Amino acid sequence: MKAPISVVTGGAGFIGSHLVDLLLAKGHEVRVVDNLSGGDKKNLVSHFSNNSYSFLNQDILEIYISSSRYWRYSSFDRKT
């Protein structure tokens, strides 16, 4: 069975990063969207080499406005 894909907005913050930890431990593929205004990528450093994790440094409102109902997973960078 294919792993579920979860998107965590604010995933570099204290609560969000713990949610990312939990979801990855449960076998999810996790996409983090965070503009780092209140969070820090240091909270996610343990996942940088995990192929089930990806990070997008972006304001979620800008994605919503520009996508106008369509989500493009290809914009996620798996290396950061």
C-alpha cells in the first residue's frame, strides 16, 4: 500500500515540527510548507536526509492564491 501524503503548514515551528516527527514515524510522506516567520528549519534538521520528507519555504497564502484550487506537489524541494 502506498504511504499517505500529509501536508503540514507551519511545520518548522514547535508544534508543527513535532507533528512532522509523528507523521514520519507512522510512515507518512510529509510535505512541510513554512515561510519561517515563526519557525526554524533547525527543528527539522533530523529529517533532511529522509526521502519521505520535503520542505517548501513559502507562505501558504501565496500558494493558495497562485494555485487557485490546484496543488502542485512538484514545487517541493526534497533536498532542504
